[in-house]
Amino acid sequence: MKVLKFIFLGFFIISCKTSSGVIESTPKETNIEAALSALFPEATISEIKHTDHFKASYQIILKQNLDHNNPSAGSFNHYIYLSHFDFDAPMVFVTEGYNARYRTYELSRLFRSNQVIIEYRFYGKSRPNPIPWKYLKNDQAISDYHNIISKLKTLYKGKYISTGISKGGETVLIYKSKYPKDIDVAIPYVAPLINGTEDPRTTQHINTVGTSACREKIKEFQRALLVKREEIIPIIETYAKENNMNFNEVPFPEALEYGTLEFSFSFWQWGGDCNAIPNPDATAKELFDYLNKIVGIRFYSDAVYHDLLPSYYQHLIELGYYGFDMEPVSDLLQVVKSSSNDRFAPKNIALTYNPNYIQKVRDYVENKGDKILYIYGAYDTWGACAPNPKKHVDALKMLLPKAPHSTRIKHFPKQDKELIYRKLRSWLGKDIIKEKL
């Protein structure tokens, strides 16, 4: 791996004179690494293996301000992944909601674009130890993105398309509401805008989606898990040992109860098959295996508990969240007493929810949010929290029937994809589509 730690002295970008006599850079002839080092002079830049149509890819570690209103508060290492194709091509700008990993997004193929993936502050490799919680606010994260994009725009001159998935898609909408002129088009995937810390729309969705027979089968399965808890808990213990998982933060009996409560949400979120749900008389192993397939018991392991602390903190102070539907198994619960997810939030940290934060975002995107393409799956539980742009807004919301949280543009039928392409061409230009999905 070629690592560049730069403060470049004597760096010159090849330039030319315009007719007005102003000196301008000629990006096509600029050395990519040198250009990036000029934009981010205190960054550590490493060339990484590139894929697909990209000509080069880089990991960039920035010194990002903890507090954009007070630079003296210090900084943290902020990871981004930039993939270069052409300085005049569009830039697909990915706002990750959590940790980031290098990959090619479908929009980058669609537009044959450049791509920049930005890890959310305090997640993944961008996580300080300990976390300074007071700086884990959405407005601080949006300022991270704004500063990075403002610099990239001096080098990459094409259209800017912001995108993200789930919490990352929510971040797209927040960013759009804060800096509407930064980007040309926003394309959030399966993005919720949530009402309160226990949004009732998710429970309503769980109790109305699909068929009544399927919903009843889900409830029977949930009850069977807790009726057979004494047989299932040793299975969880064995599974944890075999997979080197620790459950000190959320002990096995509690993990089983939370997994049971989570099941109905995750089943619809991830497109579970009603025919695959075990009957109540199935063996304890069969019941556990299906719970593990849909929810994943590792979700309650110490490692994941630790990784998701920032997420729960954000959900419970600004973003909002969902509550568990306890009704089907309320008489069988022994440990869990509350429908709230606050059990998974950081301890000894003040959690005061601001109901106005997301409401302002919703008001903006629903009433003023032009040039936003929304992608949703109709069965996805988070889709119950989707915004609904007003008729006068130049936006397009696409809902794929019976589809889950993993819905992407490529999953829509041909006629729907053509509708999407026409709208994108109207916003970005007739030649924007380079490779149909």
C-alpha cells in the first residue's frame, strides 16, 4: 500500500489561461494524489485497490473538528474513501449512517461517476476513545460533509448526487435540508424520518402488513420462543461459545426476550418468508435457528452492543426510534419490562430527546424538497416512517410492492426504472445515464 502523509511544498497544478486572463487549473492533467493532498494538506492518504470503472481509489484520513463552532475543542480521525474516474464526471456522495467500507454503489455505476464514501463521525474507524458524546450531533456531522464536499467541488466539476441507505438515507435528507445548494440531486434509499422515540407507525405497520394469517404465524412463533426458553437458552450459549461471542452486557435470557420482541420488526424489514416460519411445535433448535436467521442473536453480543452505542444515543436524542410491540408476548416476558430501546443506549449519559429536530427536516423535504428521488420497499417496517412530499414538490417517491429494506433501483420492474431514469435525466441532463441497472 502506498501511503502519503503530506504537507506538499512547491506543489504546482498545471494551469492554463482563459480568454479573460484568469489562471485556472486543468484537472484532466492533474496528478490525483497531489491534487487530493492539496485539498487536504494534513490528511493521511493511502492508495487502495480500485474496482469497476474507477481509475484509482484512496483512503483519506482527515483531522476533523470535534466542534465546528469551536475548532479549539480538538479533532478526531475521520475516514473517507474516494474513487476517481474523471474530474468532469458526476460525483456520487455517500453519507454512511454508521461505519463505512469501500464498495461501488449502484448509482456510481448508473452515472459512471466518481464516488466518495464518508463514514459517519464516531462510528467504525472514525470513533474516538472515549466518545465525546456532546459532539455526536447531526448538525456537527452535516458540517463534516459540507466541508468535505465544498473542497471536492474545487476539483471535481460535475454534478453532485448525494445518497445513503437507511440511517445514511436519513442523513441525506438532513443534509438536503441544511445545505440544499450543495448537491444537484438527492437519492435516499429506505430512509425514515421518525416521530418520537417509539414511533407508533412501526407497530401499526407490523399489525397491518401482509396477510392476517402470516401475522398470526409470527405471533405464534414469538410465543413459542418464550414458552421453550429453558431449552433455547442453552442453545444460545453453545452458539455464542462456538462463535467467540460474549454476552455480558445483555445476558442470554434478556437477549432471547429482546430477540423475540425484535422478530416481528425484522421479519418485515428484511422480507421474511411466511412459509418458512417454524410451527410452534418445532424443536428448540429449529426455533432458535430461524430467530437467528431473521434477527441474528449476535445483535445482542458485547461487540455489537459496543459498536451500536452511538446509534442508540443519536436515535434517543434527535433521530427518534421505534418501540417494541410487546402485546403478543407480554404474559411470557420475565426480564424486559419496557417497550423502549433505551436499554441499549450508553449508560450515565443524559438522553433528552429533541422532537423538533426531525420535524424541521420533514417540513423541509415534504414542502420544499425538490430533486429528491425516494426508494422504498412496501414491506419494510422503516417505510412506515417515510416522508411524503407534497404534490407541488418536484420529487419522485418509488415504492416497490412486497419488498424489504434491501430494495434498490435495480429491483424495480423495467417500466418503473424507465420512470426513474426519465426523472433523473430531467434533473441532471439527458446524457447522465451511462449504464442502466
